[in-house]
Amino acid sequence: MDSAKPEPGLRERKKAATRDALSWAAIKLAVERGLENVLVEDVAAEAGVSARTFNNYFGSKAEAIAYRHLERARQIAVRFRECPAEQPLWAALTESVLGHFRALEQKPPDPVWQAGVRLMTEDPSLTGEFLKASALADHEFAVAIAERTGTDLGQDLYPRLVAGAVSSAIGVATEIWLHSDPPRPVIPLIADALAQVSAGLPAP
């Protein structure tokens, strides 16, 4: 199945860049000040746009922060669709997930990113938006898996089960990474989680 999509145009790229800037600004300010001490106007100013522009992209600060979780899933799905068709499914999924996190590690360490992940997963005021973003992220994975396996997203269990398993593996590994003392690198944790899931979770 040819699932190639046309490259986004300049307008779409600018909109994506603005959405990213607003999301990162919301995370940065929430980490620095506490979410309750950040106004939409503050986020907009940090990103260099108007509050009206913010409202064109997000309905709340919480939605802007949780967007990072959804965007991560979309970026992994793009990588997954680029994997060779002959590559086994779980190998392609693992390579796509780890490739995304390796790309993050190639950049200078960003404590705001780690603090933002902790914020998204632990702040009760973000729970609703994070769950919504997680559901959309699972759907992104499931669509890509259905395309690759020739299954029906509306009728077959398989693509949704695999998508949920991948999301859960990433989530559990990330949670352990956030709370490990002493600190542990996140990529081996994610690789181990995906390996265990793909093997059918044999008894330890």
C-alpha cells in the first residue's frame, strides 16, 4: 500500500512551527513558574505572538502542554511509515521509536524537556488533556499499523492492540526514567520495554 503523503506547503509549515513554539513556551513557563501562575498572554508573549493567535491553536494552557505528547506520536508514525515494507513489524516499530529518542539525544541536554514530561504526567490539572492527547496518539499509531499490516482499523483488534502496547511500553519506560535514582538513560529502558512487549511479555 502506498501511504506516501505530499510534503506540507509553506503555510502548513509555518502553522506547525507556531504550534510548536506555543507548546514549548507553555511548558517552559509552567516549569519555571507553576502552571497556575501562567496566563495565556504570558505563553503568547514568550512565543512572540498575540493571545488571539494562541486561541487559534489551543483552547487552554493544558492543551498546549499536552500537545507535545501527541506530536511525539506523530513524528514516530512518520518514521514508521518510512521503514522498508519488508522489515518485520516490531523491528520497524522499535527502530521508529528509538530513532525518535536518539534524535532528541543528539541535541544538547534540555532540562526543560524532562521537566515538561514530568509536568505532563504528574500534574492533576493536566490529566484530562494528557489523556485526550494519549488517545489521539494511540490512534496515530493504530492508523499507521493498520496501513502496514493491511488490517481494518474499524473491525480488527490487531492495530489498536499493537498501538496501545507501544504507547504503554513508552509510557512505563519514561516513568521509570523520570524517577530513577541514580538516573538511568531513557533509550535502553524504552528498548527493553518494547523487546519485552514484542516477545509477549514472558515471565521475568
